[in-house]
Amino acid sequence: MLLKSDINIIKTITIGLSIGFFFSSPIHAEAIDCSVPGHSLQKVCSAAFSKQRDHLDNLYLTSLLVTDAPSRIIKDTQLMWVQRLKQCKSIDCIKQQIDLRADDLNIFVSLNQSLTQHYLKFERGAFAQQQVHMKVHQLSKDRIKIEAVAYRNPNNRLDAQSIAFLAYTTPDQKTEVTDNEHDCKYQFNYSKAILSVKTVQKGCERFAGIYRLYD
């Protein structure tokens, strides 16, 4: 069995190899596709953001190559992020969104995701208009951590662009969950690849809904 230190060494080596591949190969994963004429992200695709785009491309490719998480969750959270990026009305908003996505990709690269289940909120077969990314972490045999982020308008001030969810529970109690951030109580119903989250408390509806499991 590999120790955590061994896993970190392997990741470090893989990251180095992937970066070398990124710069030597003419074909690579692009975080933002700027090849489409009349692109809706013209400001982001301008020469002014070329360095930031290259850095994000590098992180995006690296995360796809080395993360323990399913590659589909990286691709779909990228699509969700691009949707938020398209809402930006200012240069500051664009810069903030690029920095936030870089932080997210670094988490996929650096942390052990093998004991984490990722869920995205869906409505009528598409990403929910109120985007939510939920993670269920198996911290130990008897301890589970549930965290989520509900994304709001990216043009809000930085501290008002998202709402956090945090709960700790056990395998036996993971259907009755209390969000420690807002003291909201939820009923979690796990069914194969679907998670249903319900609440009867007013003001707590933001995290209620249907989520798809990525595995």
C-alpha cells in the first residue's frame, strides 16, 4: 500500500512530466476555447489575458492528468465556470474568476480525491441555474465531511459571489444533515448515481435539489 508521502511524490513527478508534455506538444487541453469567431468571451481571449490563459491551460491539463477525481467532474465544473465567466461585466470580475478557477484546479491536483464523491446540482437535465458543487469526503471509517459551494453572480463583491455549506456526520447519520454554516437541516437520499437533498426550513432552499454523482 502506498503511503501518503509516496502518493505526493508520485503526483509531483507526474505534474512535472505533464508540464513538460504541455509545453512540448502542439495538442493540449484548453481551459477556454478562443477559436470560435465572435466569441462571447472576447475580453478574456484578448492578448491582455494571454499569460493567464496559458497558466490556466497548464493547470487544467495537469489536473486532468494527475487528479484522483473523475475527469468528468473537472470538465463539467470547467463548463460551469465558463458560464459564470461569461456573466462578467468588468476586468476585475474576469481576473477574480480566473484566480478562483486556478485555486479550484490546484485543489484537484494537490489533494487526495480518492475518498471524495463529487456531486453537481442538475435541473431538467442541465446544470442548475443556481450552480452548486457538493463534495462528500470519507475522513475516516466513522467520520464524513460534507461541503458545498453555491455560486452567485460573479459581478458581486468577492465575499458575496458564493455561499458555503459545511457539515460533519457519520455513515449511520448521513441522511440527516445539518449545515453548520447556516444551521439548516436537510434530508439526504442517496440512490445510485443520484442524490436528493430536501429541507422544510425557509431560507435553506439554496442547497435543496437533485444532484448527479461523478464516479
